Amino acid sequence: MLKNLELKKHAMTGISYMIPLVVASGLLIAIGNIAGGNPSLIGDYKKAYGLWEAAVTLGVYGMGLIPAVMAAAIAYSIADRPGIAPGLLMGMIANAMGAGFLGGMLGGYLAGWCVNFLKRHIKVPVWAQGLMPMMIVPLLASLIVGFIMFFVIGRPIASASFALREMLDSMQGGSKAVFGAIMGAMAAFDFGGPVNKVASLFADGLLIDKIYGPEAIKICASMIPPFGVTLSWLIKKSRYSKSEADNIKIAFPMGICMITEGVIPIAAVDPIRVIFSCSFGAAIGGILIMLLDVGSPVPSGGMFIVPAMHNPLGFLIALAVGSLVTALLLVALKKDAPQEQEIGLAEDLEEEVDLSGIIVK
């Protein structure tokens, strides 16, 4: 259990360092494409180029850095500063070999573990101890793990990544719908929890390979729970208590920004019905995203990045249908919120009985 927690901690550190790069790069690509009419990348810096070409080129460069940043952050989380250099190099190797995001993650773990192993087992004279964290350990770890990446695990991971891309590209009809349903349900299942993070991590990794559909599913499925719950409250307010209604008023604006955690207080009151309804609605939204060929080059931002998507109208249709399905399920499955406790409290406040038995109005 402890090992699993440590693996998750290091992965979350890598994600936290990676997300700003992904968002900035994705927005640069989106803004450049929208404003510049899909400009080409800068191929020759000696020739004239425009602002939007520069924006798209910068965004593409940023996307190429994702495996390196991810690997360096994981290695840093495991082994502190000596892990940064070998982690960066493992990420660059993963990107160059086509191992992509998954290769960068694995390279980061290997670099961090290798650095810790070397720190524990290498003994040097006193005069060389100052060189350990800045030269000896990073150099040896880079050599060891670099050879492993180049000659042992790099090619198999690259082959697996290529097979995954081919599978996603070849999906048609029913298989696209099944993928969209599974991805959507996972993204909405635990409102930003571990299952959501798995789906999010998968979608973010595919951005490097310019596969944008899963990212659109992630965004849509993260917004359907707060939108669907809010719509169900508007349809049938008796299904929710006053405190739940207050939470819904907070969850909705959070949902506009793609923050799905605002639904957690509502789900905590009635977890089975809320989780089922939200997951089912998000699965419907995911199906429509895939069938309508919606894609998002930006990994987060909610409604604010819809204009940057491929087929933004299709995204809005998927979001609306998924939210409506969630709302109708909640209205049908949930029972009216109990009001007896509030009535009893009002009666208690209306009259108090003192110690002598005299009723005080």
C-alpha cells in the first residue's frame, strides 16, 4: 500500500508540473490556428514568418517538451535535485523514440530510483563528496538509465504507443462509441478522483500525438455532472434540501470552468444515484464527442476554450445531451429531500419549556 501511495505521489507531482505547460502550449496552438487560419510551422528561421506561425510553432515545441518535463518532475519528486538532469534526458529520449508520455513517465521513475540507489551505495573520498549531487550521481544515472531507455524498454514502449494511436485512429462507428462511453464514464465517475485522473492522464498523453478526441471527452465529462445536477434542480427542486441547493449554486459556476469537484457535496448525500446518473450522462456525452469528431487541443478551461475546439457546435450538443440525460435520471431516481428535521427544529424554536414546566412563548 505504501509503495502504491508513493507511486501516486510522484505521478501527481509530475502532473502538477506538466499541466501548466500543456495548457499554455495548447492555447498557443489554438489561438494561432483560430486567428491565423491554420498557419504552418516555421521551417526556416531565415525567412519571414508571422505572429500566428510563431504562436503555433511555440505551442508545438511546448507539446514536445511534455515527456521531458513529466520525467524530470517525477525524478525530482523521488530523488530531489540530482534527479532533474537524468529525468530530463530520459524524457527527451522517450520523445525522440516515439515512446511519448508513457515513456517519459517510466523514464522519470527509473531515473529517480537510480539516483537514490547511487546515493546510497557509492562511496567517494571526502574531497569528492561535493561533486556527488552535481556531477557524479547525475552523470552515472543518465548513463545507466539512458542505456536502458535506448536499448531495452524504449522500443517496446514506442511500439505500444504507436499501436494505441493506430487503434484510436482506426476506430469507426461502434468501436468509437464504446471508447467514448468508457472514457466519459471514467472522467465523471469520482468527480476529480483517481478514476478521473486516469482518464485525464490518458487524454493528456495523446495530445502529444495530436489525438484530440479524448481530451474533448475529458472536458465534456467533467462539466456534465455540475450542469446535469443544476438542471435537475431547476426541473424538480423538491429533490434537494436547502443545503444541497446552496451547494448546487456553487457547483454550477465551477462547472463552467471545468471544475467538477463542486458536485461532491451533492453526491455525498446520495452517492449511488448521483454517481450513476452523472456517469451515464457523461458516457452519452463521450459517445457523441467521438461520433461528431469533436477534438480539443487544449486540456482544460471549460466553456472558455470551446471556440478553440474542432467542431465546437458538436461539443455543445454533446454537453447539452449528456447534461439533460443526467438531469432526467436524477429527477427519476432521486426521492424528495426529507423536510421533517427542519420542521421539527422550527417547532422546537417556537416554544421552550423551562425547568418549572411553564411554557415560555
